[in-house]
Amino acid sequence: QKEVEQNSGPLSVPEGAIASLNCTYSDRVSQSFFWYRQYSGKSPELIMSIYSNGDKEDGRFTAQLNKASQYVSLLIRDSQPSDSATYLCAAEVGSARQLTFGSGTQLTVLP
Amino acid sequence: NAGVTQTPKFQVLKTGQSMTLQCAQDMNHNSMYWYRQDPGMGLRLIYYSASEGTTDKGEVPNGYNVSRLNKREFSLRLESAAPSQTSVYFCASSADRVHTEAFFGQGTRLTVV
């Protein structure tokens, strides 16, 4: 079992819809969780971090963390074509708190 | 502000050749990382350095060596390149190892033939 798992997708949503991206992790001790966005041919960039159970909102983005279920999600409201990218979930896992990534979910927002 | 700078951006090697990927950050970060990215595999950690003078293995260290030359620089060396090492390599840095954002370089696309 991978330490961080994502639905590989791809995921397509129409412009203006809500895109929902999901991630599970296996290390119960993990405390820090991140969502990175990666455009094709570019490097990853951080869009959200979350450390506590519940929701964290930043503009059109909402991260949700449920430590009991070992589940992290990212909601993108009012999706735009410019949101089309691969979204990488990451968690600090293991005793060394290594930043470990899922395989990514490719999102396409259709105009 | 350059952030994290990697060189080279592209490289083609023959099997058995050696090379060093260079990485430097100007953000005074303590921690630095090397990842490789293959299609459908996400980012996999090769080595990391929590602070100057320390290095630790990540998920896929075999075939690689690293040097944390100083606080700014963290290099990745392939001693004898193999086709399986064809990948995109990313260097990243963060202020500390826990609870802080990682910033990535622009990547090095390496092909081993």
C-alpha cells in the first residue's frame, strides 16, 4: 500500500462546476498535509496546506482533513479552464517526516 | 529572487556515463530534497537533507549519491547512468522539515540512452 494515494483520474468538469479531488494516507501519525498544483511541463506549486481536522478555505479552494478516516480532499469551486492541471496530494510521513506525494490527479475544466 | 535553481534543464546521457545535477536555493532554507517524477508515479523522494551536513535516503536512493555542499547547494550524482533513470528530476527546499512549504526548482529532464 502506498503511503499517499489519490484517484489517478483523469477528472473532467464543466466550467463553473465544483471539482472534488481526494487523497488517503496510511501513516496515522502524519500531521501535515498539502495540495500542490502542477501545470504540464512545469514544477509543482503549493496551493493549500492543512494541519487540523475540518475545513480550510482560501478563495475558491477548500481543503478538508479527516484524521480519523485518514482522508484529505480539495474542492475547487467555480472551476475555470485555468485550473486544468495535475493536483498532487502530499503528507509528511514516517519518523523522519518525509514529504511524500501521491501519484496525482489530472483535472480538465471544459469551457 | 531566484528561489530554487537547477542546472542543467535538459541532459542526454549514454548508459554508464556519470553526471551531477546541481541545485541552489537563495531563501536560507534548512531542508533540501531531490525527487524524480515518472509518468503516473507522482514525485518520489530520492534523498533529502534536513540541514547542512546531513543527508538521508528517501524512497528510491539506489543508483544515486548526494552532497550538501553548504546551506545553499545540494547536488545529485549519477555514477553510472541506466535507462531506468530516465526521468524528470526536481530539487526542492523548505525552511524546515516539518509544517513548511516546499519550493521547487524548474526541473531537469534527463534521458539515458
